[in-house]
Amino acid sequence: MNARKALATVVTTTAIAVLALAAPASAAPGRAELALRWAPVHHQDVDQTGDHALGGRSDYISRVDFDGDLNGRNNWDNTGTGDLTAAAYYSVTETSSHWFITYLFFHPRDWVDHPFFETEHENDGEGVLLAVEKNGTDYGVLRSAVTVAHSDFYSYLPSGSTWTGGRESNDGTLQFAASPHDAFQHPVTAQEAKGHGLKAWPQYQIDGDGVTYYPATSGEAPSGPNDRDVRYQLIDVFAGDGLWAQRNNATLFASLGTFAGDTTGGCGTGTYSCGTNSANAPWGWDDGNDVPGRGELATDPAKVSAEYWTVPGTLARTYTYNPFSSAAAALKVAAETAPAVVD
């Protein structure tokens, strides 16, 4: 090889190396993208019976500030007039082996349509925890789900999951469905009308009227009580002005993890009674029959996963990202002293 060819080879090789270094690598998905990818296709049963149903509006999911404020004690009153654009709240915590994504579906009312032995109340917060194993792909693989239905948790495994039952038995198979708004298969959940217990579909499902919600970057309000394609927005619990930042806001929360609610606006009229301060945020969720403590479904989901499931391989318990840990002492006190809340 003559000198000119040798020099050209060196220059070309160097240029290729420089371009390789300069070319940006494909960025890994952020937490918002993870939450959007795994967010459920969500079926909401709707009941139009009785004055408290408001023609079905009382079963629509929305933001806690759907009425333009962060006052938890006027949400029942404003359900008929507020903006019920669909939304759900999420938090992502992380260990070296897994992402844990919690979703909260909020309703301004938990209501009944008869006078017998059931209590309704202002505000309603129920949801689901998903455990996603890091497997070298952008979004990992979904291994399990635990849902919140009132004061009980229900556990589910998708087909093919390597996890099996542990201290808690598996309550069913987590189904997946395509969304018309993206290219992913999503887990499928459902909530009953009125009381809004949440389970994996089809353990709850739409019976007659209902709304099917799909995750998206922006939300929309249902066109009516039987709308089967409504997009819902994902809102980060840990945002600078998000729910976690508002946890000590006494107009929104009666105590740590418990939404504030009262009996104004007709709550309880014509029914058995209206409860106060009767709904929980994720850091207040509790199943008194299970080992994990109050709020740990959101605040320590690795512990919940270790208790609920037999997990092959690594289930790291040390968090690389968990903003809830900043209030660990206060959460522990709340778990020991807060009165039981039956959602």
C-alpha cells in the first residue's frame, strides 16, 4: 500500500469512528413512556339509575381537580357541572431488576341508588399495581398485577408469566388487548359502576352502558354513558405540583393518604348514609387481611411482590428511584394510627 492510500485509509477510519461517537444513541424510554406503554385498556361500567348517577357522569373517571380546584370537599357537589375529561394518575418506582407502576383511577362520587345498608361517599380512588421485569428490552415484560377493589386486593398473572402464587393465591389471568391509539398490547382492567371496585377484566365488565378508556397523551370526555372509545391522559403523581406534592394540602386530604370528603351536595340523601373522608390515594390503600401494610402497594411494591408471588431469579428490593421514601417515617406513623377507611 502506498503512502497516499495508507493516509486515506487512516482518515476514513478516523471519520467513521468520530461519526459513531457523535451519533446519538437511541434514548431509553422515560418513566412517562413506560407508564403510557403499560397503562390499561380500562372498561368502566356505567349505571344511569337514580339522581346520584347524574345520567352516568358519576361513573366517569377524571382528575381530582376536575372542577377547577383542589378542594376534596366539593367534588360530590360539582360532579354534575365539572369537566370530566378522562385521566388517570400513575407513579413509577424502580429497582435494579424491576419497574413498578401504580395507576389510580379517580371518581368524584362513590354512590348507591337505593336506601338499604350501603354507604356512599365523596371521592373514590381505586387502582392497580403492575410489576414489570427489566429484560434488556425498552419496556421490559409485565409479570403481575394487583388490583384494588374497595378494601381488598386481587392478584393476577398474565399468560406465560414466570411468576407463580406465593403467600397470596392467583385470582385469575390478566388479559391483554390492542389499543386503536398505539401499536401495543395493553393489560385490561375494569371497574364496576357506583362503588368502582377494580379487577382484571372480565371479573368486572361492562353490563349494558359503559365507557372503554384507552391510554393516550391527552384525554377526552365521554360523549355519553355508552362511549366505547375514550382516550385518557396519564398524570404523574410525582410531578412538581402533583398529588404527592399536595399530600399535606388539608383541603384535598383529611390525613396522609386519605382524601377529604364531607356530606354536602346531597350525599346520602335517599340512601342509607354518607361517609366522610372515605377514599384513599395509593399511599393509603390497604388490605387489612394481607401482610403488606397500608400504602405499601404504591410505596414499597417490591415488598408486595415478594409477599404475593414466588419470583424466579432476581427481585431486587433496594430502590434506585422511589420518591415515596422521602416520607417513610410519616407513612409508617399514618399506617399505624390512621383509622380504617372502607372505600
